[in-house]
Amino acid sequence: MESDKNLSTLLPYFDVLLEDFAEGNTDVIECFGLHVHWGYWENPGLADGSTADFAQAAENLVRKMSDLAETKNGMKILDCGCGFGGNISSLNQRFSNIEFVGLNIDPRQLDRAKSQVKATHNNQIEFVEGDACQLPFSDASFDLVFAVECIFHFPSREKFFQEARRVLKPGGKLVLSDFVPREVVLSTWSFTSPFSQPLVTHAYGQVDATYSLSKYRDLAKSTGFQIGNEIDITQNTIPTYQVIRKLQFAGDNKKAALGNWLIEIISRLTLIRYLILSYVKPF
Ligand SMILES: C[S@@+](CC[C@H](N)C(=O)[O-])C[C@H]1O[C@@H](n2cnc3c(N)ncnc32)[C@H](O)[C@@H]1O
């Protein structure tokens, strides 16, 4: 397991978030104290730029994903890269008799998740430290595996898909969200990445945003998944950027601001799309 020092290098934006929380920054706590992902607005034109509106949009993203997953009472659910427990907290409020496991590589986040997410509705919740590419769970033990906005940090998407397939029961689903580049972006990658990658790494740590939709389709095939949904919600996430600009998300410095500006521009141009993807393990 990585030491806290190495985690700081891997996840610099979480260092910033945890510092903001410790300083009592209420806007940052409202926006990112539970969920740490982009918002989803069914009607982006109605977004008002407020922290309350953003917090509701962040909750809406996990609702959208759990609806697509067809979450039901009584399931066993694994949330990989569970952050501060936001996805499990949302499901815990709406479903019963569920066994939840939240997995995260960062023990600091797990401490916060444990303290703020308590089981209700006859659910059980366990938070486990570990790497999503080496899942410490038995074969065929979960009905659903979620990975909300975190797969770009994992050491290998291929290893993660293999592990997710292994721990899912037949008929079980993997549901994830990711920033997925168009092929044209990848064709210019060798020219643009020396400028863009250091900015993104400075703010967000290790990020691999080079996985196109066709690569995902190949990966599903090679790891034995059937493709479920491929939903483009880029436009529904765009109001996120005015909030992260206002809150100086990922750091109050020029490099972090430039990194966020870059992600905003390529997202507005839909050169990188925000997709929800789901996969089914066949019977
Ligand atoms: C953008 S945050 C998303 C958190 C959470 N899914 C949410 O939506 O609120 C990315 C998460 O991935 C986690 N992560 C990064 N690498 C990981 C790995 N190899 N295994 C498990 N979790 C990892 C980070 O610690 C962080 O919690």
C-alpha cells in the first residue's frame, strides 16, 4: 500500500480538499465533502452557479448512474474508488437490505467516509483500503460494481475490467463514468501532451485520459463483458466548470487553474466527452 506521502503525489487535489475541509471552507465542503465528481444537470441551462445547485447536480450524477445500473434492494454492491463515500451514501438513503463495500486506495478518504456514512434501512456498509486493480474479494460475489469518475487514476483499465468481471456474479453489471477522448485528440497526442499532461498531473496526479470509446469496446470484448450503455453526458456536466473556477478546485495556483481551463476547453469542444459506460457479465 502507498504511504501517505506517495498518495499526496498521486492525488494532489485530495490534499487541497482535505486542507480546505480542515480550514472549514464551507463552500468546498458543500460541493466536495461527500461527492468528488462533476455535476449532472438534466437541463444545463437552469444551472445557477451556486454551491447548493452544484451539490444537487453531484448527487444527480450518482442517481443517473444507479438508475442505469438498475439498482435493487437486496443487492451486494462494490463502489471502487469510493472517495468520501458519496455514492454509497446516496444509495443507502434510497435502498434497503444492501451489502455495500466501498474500496479506496487512500486511507484518509476512507476515514472521512467511515465517519460520515452510516448504514440505514437494514443495509450494511464496509469501507476497505485497496487497489481497484487487485480486488481483495472472492469471485462472483457482487451484483454491481461502480467506478464513478476514477478509472483514469487506476494503474490499468485492463486489469480493473478483469478484476471487476471476476468479482461480479453472472448477469452482474459494471457501471462507470470517464473522460473519453475522441480519436482526433489521440492522433495529435504526441504534440499536445508535453504541454497538457504536466498541467493535469500537477492538479490531479496520475491521470490517463487517452482511452477512446473504441478502446473501451475492444476492452469489453477481450475481458468477456457485453456492452450495456454508452451515454454521452458531456453537455449535462458543463456547468461544473463555473463552480470549479469559482472555488479554485485542485489548488489556488496558476498551474492548477490552467489545468482546469484546459479540461474545460476540450470538454466544451467535446474533444473529450464525459461518458457513462456500462457492461454486463454474461450468464
Ligand atoms: C475523482 S475521485 C472520485 C471519488 C468518488 N468515486 C466520487 O465520485 O465521489 C477519484 C477516486 O479514485 C480513487 N483511486 C485512485 N486510484 C485508485 C486505485 N488504484 N484503487 C482504488 N481507488 C483509487 C481516489 O482515491 C479517489 O477517491
